Amino acid sequence: MIGLETHVQITALKSKLFCGCDADYRGKEPNTNVCPVCVGLPGSLPVLNARSLELATTLALALECKINPRQFFFRKNYFYPDMACNFQISQYDKAGGVPFASGGTVVFKSGKDTYTVNLSRIHLENDPGKLVHQGSITTSPFTLVDYNRHGIALVEIVTKPDLRSPEQARDYLNTLRNIIEHCGVADLSLDGSGRTDANISMKVEGREGGRVEVKNINSFKDVEKAIQFEIIRQRQILKSGGDVPQETRHWTGKNTVSLRVKETEEDYRYFPEPDLVPIEIPDKLVGRMKKAMPELPRARAQRFKQQYNLSDYDSEVLVSTKSNADFFEETAKINTNYKDIANWMMGDILRRLNERDISIRETKLKPKTLADMIDAINTNTITGKVAKDFVPKLLDGESLPKLIKGIEQKGGIIKDPVTLELFVADAIKANPQIVQDYRTNPKALQALIGAVMKLTEKRADPALTRDLLKKHLDQK
Ligand code: ZN
Ligand code: MN
């Protein structure tokens, strides 16, 4: 059984959760983005960021949670150098407390199936500072601390233990990320803006292990790996008759290591935060945020189907990340060959992006360039094969006109049957084995088209090549 607690920085905020320090702490000199309030100096008093309530409301609505109209903050006490004041200002669902919002669901696809994860709550709290180690946490001779991040607004999203596999965890998180980005609450491409703790408990051949919490998995991508590792580790222990104790572990990027035997909730000595007044979330605020709610992924995929005449599958894949969906729509404003745009984005472009592990926004490709490339193919200025080769260069910002010029300098696309016939004849002569194969397997034609493309430096008109090849082969 897997449950996830995901801390998301509300990066849409301009300042921290309880003080006026800049919310954009990244890249700053260590310990310069701080004030007496966020590091908790004696006599300083926190003041809640009003905009954080609006954005948390937006997120709660998008996740279908029930927003608690009256709530207050708690102190969660713990003694650790990343927390300068020895307590975190958080919310609590016991001792008369309620979280920001309760319940909620996320519907996600994993493989061919659709699942629903139930959320137990979402709550607001401040981010701790950052501990910096040389090399890894286990071998570093020292720990440095940087409080620039201390006090950044977080919303913690806690699921019930509804997930059953590392893949489901990954797919849930990707869906969650997509909803959060569509809401405009956070930009999760920022390093460390989405951090997950994974709770994993296993039962193997009737033997039950304790609940293991893997802390602070710093990227969504690593969650799947960390859970995979834990499942293997726990299964081996349980199978060999050992015990899996309840504990907190740390993900190193390769494996998990024990941090401490898990503290219990009592250890945190939760009590109401006396420096902050209770909060009311008026219906008016909820109504206003509901009205201003941006289009969410599910509605957007539905609209893609209708507006661009795309299949269910295409719409879902394109809308599965906000950056791809935005890029598609910007391209579709310039070029109305929607299906072509979808095919290029979901085929060669997506494949290259996956290879490089980046999003389309992180490349230099512009919607206009993709639109122009599709036009160039459709007007027979370049072949699809050439365009395929272009893709990596276009992602790196090479200009399309320059690439087209290069093709033209070589003589452009060969559309003249007499010239092309020479290449076709050469290809047939050079590949007797493929010609042989073609007699029993017509699919071998593809390999011969490839041979012609090679001879012509990919300048052969593909349809004409196919016709000429068939004509030659079927004669014999
Ligand atoms: Zn501050
Ligand atoms: Mn937390």
C-alpha cells in the first residue's frame, strides 16, 4: 500500500507565507533572503499572506476537496537545523484543528486503466531551510544551512494509501502536476518545487511489515524509483523471515538509507499557534475563485477533441502536460493542419524530449517554426524524412529557412520521374536480397524506399519513389 504526501511550493506567490521576503529565493547568495520573521527571531510576529488563501482555495477546488470555512494554524515542534525556530507553522486535523481542505480526489490513467486516488487533506505550512551536504548526506563531513527557502509557502497534498504500484504513483503525480500547473498555483519545473514523501507498507506471504516513510524525494521522477527500491528491499526482508520496522528513510538517488526510527505524532507536540489569528474562508472568496478558475486538463482535453477534431488519445496525450498543450495551441493558431501538428508533437518531438528529459518549453523550438515546417512538407519543399532529421536541430534553435536552403542547394526535392528512376534502378540493383524478400513480404518495400532516400540524401519525393519502385518490382 502506497500513500504520498506531496509538498508543493506555491510559486505563484510573490512573498513568503508569513513575511514579506521574496518568494523567488533561487540563485541567491545563501542566507540573504531572510528577515527576523521567517527565521523566527524572538519578538518577531508572523502575518499570513492573504493571496496564499486564494491560491490554496483554487487548488482545493480543482482537487474537489471540501474547504474548511474556519481554521487555524498549529505549531509542529521539531528540533532540526533546517527549521530555525524549532517549529513549523502548519495545520493539524486533530485537537480541534482542521486542515485547509479535506477529502478530494484525483482521477488518473495508468496503462490502460483509470484510477481514482482519494485525498485525505491538503494543508498550508511553511518550507524549512535547506541543508547542503558535500557529496551525499551519509558521507559529507559537514552540513551547511541556507535559510533563503525558510518560510516559503507550501501546500501539502496527502493521499490515502490508495496506490498499489510505483507506476501508479508516477502517473498520479504527473496528473497532479498537470492540474496544479493548469490552476496557475505553481510552476513545478522549478528545481525542488514539488517534493514527495512516500509511505510504503507491505504484506508478503501473510507477513506484514511496518510503515516505512521515504522522505523528501526531490523530484517527481524519482518517486517511482524510490518506491521500486523500497518494495524490493522490504520484500526481501519479509521473505527471508526478517522484520521491517516502522521508520523514516532517506532517498539518496540510488537507494534508501535509514534516517531514524519513525517519530510518532506525539513527538511533534502540536499546539495552536498563538501568534496567528484564526482564518475564515468566506463563501464569497470561494465563489470568486471558482469563477476565476482556469480551464482544467479534463475540460481542456474535451475541448481539444472538438475544436481541433482530434481523437480521444491524441487530445489526452497533448493535454497531459501544460507545456505541450500550450505549445500545440500556439502552433494551431498559425497552422490549421491540427492533425499534422499533433503527429509531429507526439511522435518525433516527444521522443527527442524524452531522450533529453526536458519539456518543450526548455527547447528553442518555437510554434512558428513547427507551423512552417509542416507547411514546407505539405508544399513539397522538404520531405517528411528530411524533417525528421531536422527535429533535433530545430529543438536546438537552428533556423528552418537555413535548413531548407541547404536542401535547395543540393537541388531540392527530386520530383522528376526520369531523374528519380535512375536512383530507383540503383537501389534495386544494390539490394537483391530485399528485392527477393519483397516477393513474399510486401513490407520490404519500405527498406527499398529507405535505400532510395539514402542515395538521394533524403530528397526523393516519397510518393513518387513508392510508385516507381512498385512499377519496377511488379514488372519483373
Ligand atoms: Zn522573511
Ligand atoms: Mn509537511
